[in-house]
Amino acid sequence: MLTNGKKLPNLTKIIFSRTAEIFLGTGLPVLGFFCAFNSDTSYADLLLFYPFLILCAWHIIYINDLTFKNYSFSFQKLFTKPNSFFLLLLILGILFRPLLFFLLLFIVLNWDYYSIHGKRNCISGLFCHFLGGTSHFVIGVILAQGRVIGFISCILYFGFAMISGSMHHDSLHVSEDRTHGFNTGAVCYGRKKWWQFSILPMTIAQFFLLFTDTYFSLIFFIAYLLYLFLYLFYISKEKDWGKFRMLSRLLFAGAGIVYLIIKCYF
């Protein structure tokens, strides 16, 4: 189907892609919640707070899509605007759990800044992803009433892992970013070189696994080894970099699920 000479993307593909992003964005707080689970933690808190995470992710995607004049980013054309409802709930939430909801507001503002301005500078774009990876995990720890200082290694691990993911994203979308005037690392230094450099923050992240619990470090280090294999396999297959990104997401999502199962039942 064509509209104004442009080919509309497959509706199922858009919904699947955005659903996956919402799942990944809300999955990290859930992982943080179970990592910090203790005698003061209530499952009810997670059940009550999770809808806010969904609305948060929904809002972030909506704002991100509004910054593009491209049908490949047309999520906002398919669904009702979440903004007013989200902001109302956010205000109500601040009245009951101020710290938790101020952090949620920070997460929203961080990703909105990234969508509107962050990609105009390669350093700010990477920093937004670092803040995203760390703050998403932190909010889960706070929700579980855990001590953030006790999970600094996990927090930094996901911060550096998100930088790596950002570099993959920039390399895949270099043409669109250049068209929109964004100065991502891939635009500034070249698509292939930026992709090659993406292994560095993920490798740095492994250092922090040394200071996490045994199950967490073992599971995510195995995930890194599989990630490294995929990276080396796809590095010369530029046309398949999208597959690598998808497999990497599934790999680390799977690692998180395995850890949650072990944490809950063993």
C-alpha cells in the first residue's frame, strides 16, 4: 500500500516491534525488582506499578515517533495518544510515592530529550542510553524497597550494555538519521566503524559482573559469550545486522528470564 508515494510498513511488523520495545523497557525494572527482593518487598507493589511502566514506555515511543516524518516510525498513527492520561496518573503517583514517581518522570524526560535533541550529538545520545539503562534498573530496586548502593554493579552493567545497544541502533539507522540531520556516531564516524566499536561498552560491562551475585554473573556472562559469537558472525554481514540486533535482544531478555526463574524458585 502506498500513501503519497511512500510505502506503508506492515502493520503486524510495527505492532510486534513496538510491543518488543515496551517489553524490554519495562522488563529491566522488573528484573531490578526481583534482584532486590527482600522481606519488605510486596508483589502487590509491582502489580500496581507495572501499568505506570507500560504508560511510560507508550509515551516515550509516542514522542519518539513524533520526531520522525517517516512511515517506518508510525506507531502514533495507530493508537490513541497516551500523554494526557499518563501525565494525570504521574501526578497522582507523585502524591503517594514521591521518589518512585519522580524517578519515573526522570526516565520519561531522559528519553523525550533523546528523541527531540539527543541524537543531534553522538555523546548525548550515548549518555541518554546510559542513563536509561541505569535508571530503569534503579526504579525496580526502589520499588522493591532495596538499597540502591547494594546494586551499583548491576546498575552500571546495564548502563554500559545500553550504550552498546545504542551503537547498534545508530549503525542500522544511519541513513534515516543523516536525512533528519542527526549527528550520531554512525553518521560522524561511519556505519561500519561505529558497529565495530559497539563491542567495547558491552565488554566493559562484563567487569561489573565480578561484583554481582553468582547466578547473575554466570547467566549474563554466558549471554555475553553468545553475544560475542553473534557479533563476530554478523560483523561482515551488514545486510543482516538487523537480525543480529533482534537476536541480541532475545538473548539478553532470555538471560533475564532465566535469572528470574532461578531467583524465584531456587
